[in-house]
Amino acid sequence: MAKFAAKAAPEGDKLRGGYYTPQPIARFVAEWAAQAGPRILEPSCGDGAILQELASVVSSDALTAVELLRVEAAKASKRSGVKVRVSDFFGWFTPKQQGTFDAVAGNPPYIRFGSWDEASREPALDLMRQQGMRPTKLTNAWVPFVVASVLAVRPGGRVALVLPAELLQVGYAAALRSYLVDNCSSVTIVSFQRLVFPGILQEVVLLLAERGQGPAEIRTVEVSNASHLDAFHSADAPAARARLHESEKWTKYYLDTDTIALLRKVRTDGRLLPMERFAGVDVGVVTGRNSFFCLTASEARDRKLTPFTMPLVSRSMQVPALSFTPDDLEKQEVTEARTRLLAVSSDVDPRRKKALASYLSEGEADGVPDGYKCRIRRNWWEVPSTWVPDGFMLRQISTHPRLMSNSAGATSTDTVHRVRVEPGVDMERLAAGAFNSVTFALAEILGRSYGGGILELEPSEAGHLPMPDPALVPGTLHRKVDELVRERRVEDALDLVDRVVLMETLGFTEDDVLTLRGAWMKLRDRRTGRSRRK
């Protein structure tokens, strides 16, 4: 076993996007699509789970199915009785097929850009470009399948797809969200309180769209699990009209229309401003192998490596409140947390430092220099960008976002963002002012969550997060909020900032604050519920 363990690489079905559709979902998707008419396309039929259900509700002769892998195509054909075309879908899908189907139903592959065969990838991305989109190296294979599905159906036709919940929130799907808003008359998102792919932390949703003139009405429906789809009635769910060309994240559509309207107002009325006006947010240190470069204080001391290290926040739990102080660092060192980063200066010759040379030899024997991040460095042991920030910001959020001041001279790994304030901005005031119900609610909308229930804010998303101008935040507030959070009196801390900053300073009404706190709690509870509902 490796002494300094590295992350495992994806493999098998996960690598090639092979997540097969549970039968209740396959049946529901097929029946909903078939209401538009018998001419139905299954663009990536896999083993035929959805195709089999389609064949049970419409004539097999009216179905068109495509599958890239010959072995899977044979399974699907045998299972459904439908002749399956063995082909790359985007090589087969030409302009003459556009607008010729009543519906599309399917579960397209989820393949990351780097694992996606270039011969299949380029025609798919070309289709996106033809629709005015600009795919990037983050674009997943399922995105162009959605575009093609909309193009494939006639006006009034239906698109029923099983998609990752990333549709609602990731940046690389922003143009797709805008495309759906503009080219569909209605969009319904069906989500599940429990994960539906056994053993996989991949949250999925059902996209149920009707092609027509936008902007689309968007509604969300949440059911307990796949077996509860029979009780689904989309007409019972309230719908909110999207804005034409809207590419914003769709998480907000789990809220009622009045709350959505209030959130839109708050984001544009100038009382809160984007964080990037006051501070820059950057990733933490990318070591290339945390298990090697991040040490406990006792490890650094016993190995005589302390002179070659610097204070470190390696996990968000090491910063319990709105500040990280020398006392906090000392307490974390006692718990054997990894609080020291190997930060060898470029003017240090390891050959002349016996303890350092010995430790580097251990790393070499364990293959640390072979990792990509280490391999591309001039000296593999020199970790770049170890600057000390003014503060930190949670990257992965369990309950609420948090900014923290840094008086311990520490840096952080990429599990925690680093914050550098603009000239004249006080980090403590920024952190205290950001601890409010409105910023919390907007974090749920601007961030993204995955199957495990954790909310992530990447630096660009954090930069757009609206918060009060720190110049308007009383200088004494940080200490009070910090104390309350350390005592785990989070609600009291939130009440304090809401009253002092939002209501007394910025003029928010109590009703508005309560509405937006409720929005935060609803979105938070919906997200965190996934960690408990397996």
C-alpha cells in the first residue's frame, strides 16, 4: 500500500457514462413522451430500458433508436423488439431529421470532456456551435444530446430525458438553460428526494420539455423516489415564467413565485453588491499530494521539518467560526490535525538539509513526483502559490456559507478558498456582514450541489455572491458574531446580523428577511436531505 495515498481515478461504467435507467423511470419517461405521438426517437438507447417501455405504448415501427456500442444495441434490440441503428448519434443526426419526431425519450451518456472520444465529441460540439453555443473543456456529453433532442421534435413535441442534476446549476450548462428557455414553451423538472442510481452519488432529474415559443414556463416537482412517479401531476405544480435568454441557475425554481420575484429584486436593487467588489476569491494551495505535503505539527517537529513548513488550514472544520487566530492554530495542532504545509523555498538546496532530503527521498520512493501537478514543476517539491490570504471562505458548505478572517499567518489547501480584500476593505467587517439570511439564500442559488448534499461555491461563483458593503458594517459586529458561532448559536448570530445590517442599515423589511431566510432553509434542507436519503 502506498505510504502517501493519492486519489483513485474513475473507471468502468462511471468513466464511460454508463448509468442505466431504473424501470419505474423508464416507464414514466416513455409514457409521458408518447402522449405527443408515436414517432419517437431514442438517441442513445444503451441496454434498451427506455426503448422497451416505448415499445409497450407505441408501435415498434414508429420508433427510431440509435446506439454507439454494438453489444448494447444488440441487447436493446432483443429486449424491445425494435431495430437499433448502430452508429454515433451525432454522425447519424443530420438536418433532415430535425423537426421530424413527435418526441424524444432517453438517458444520454454522462461523459466528461477528457474521457469522451474525440471522433464522437467534435460533431456533437459542432451541433452546439451551430446553435450559437460555445462549448468548453468542461462540457459533458449529455449537453449536446439535449440540444439535439429539442431540434429533433416538431413544434409542440415533447422531450423527456434523464439528466444529471447539474443541468440546474453548473456553469457549463448555462447556455443550455438559456437555449431551453428560448426554444420551449414549458419545462418541468422532476427531482427525487432519494438517489435513484444504486451505489452512485449522482443526483438525477427528469427534464420534461415541450417545444414552442419561449420564454418557457418553468416548474419543479419533487417526489420521494422513482416508485412514486405514478402520483406525478405536473399541472398541479406552480410555474414561474423565465426571462428570455435566461441562463441563471434553476435552483430558485424550487421556491414559490413571490419569493423568486423578491430574490430577483434583491439581486438588482443595489443594497447588496457582488463580493468581487470588495475581495478576490482564489483556490487554496494545490499540492499535488496532500498526504505528503500536509503534515501534523508533531510530524513536522519529529522529522525536523518545521523550518521548511508554514501554518496551514487543510480542512474547513479547523476554522470553527468567523476568524482563524493563533490560538485556533495551537488548538488544532494539539488535535493532530494537518496544520503544517511543506513549503520549501526556491533558495533552499535539499541536498544540504539532511532531514528534508530524507523526507523527499521517501516521497520519491512512493511515486509522489510522478503525479501530474508535481511532474510539471521545475522542482517537484516546491509547492507554488503559498501566499497567505487576508481570510478564508468555505468551498464546500454543509449548512451555510462562511467567510473567516486570518490572523494566524496560515494558508490553505484547495479544500478552502483564500480571500484577499481590496485596499481599504476590512476582512472582519466583510465576514460579519456576509453572515446574513439574504446572502445565505443566494449562495444556495449561485452554488451547486451534488448527490452527497454538499453545496460548492467555486471562486467565480463566490465572486458574484451578493453581500453588504463592509464599510456599512459596525466594527464591533465581527467579535459578537464570532463568539456566537463558536458557541454554536448560529441562529442568534443570524438574527443579530439580519437586524443590524439588513434591517437597520439597508432598509430590508422584517417580512422580506423572514421570506428570504425561509428560502435559504428550504433550499438548504432540500440539499442536505440527500446525504440522509440513500
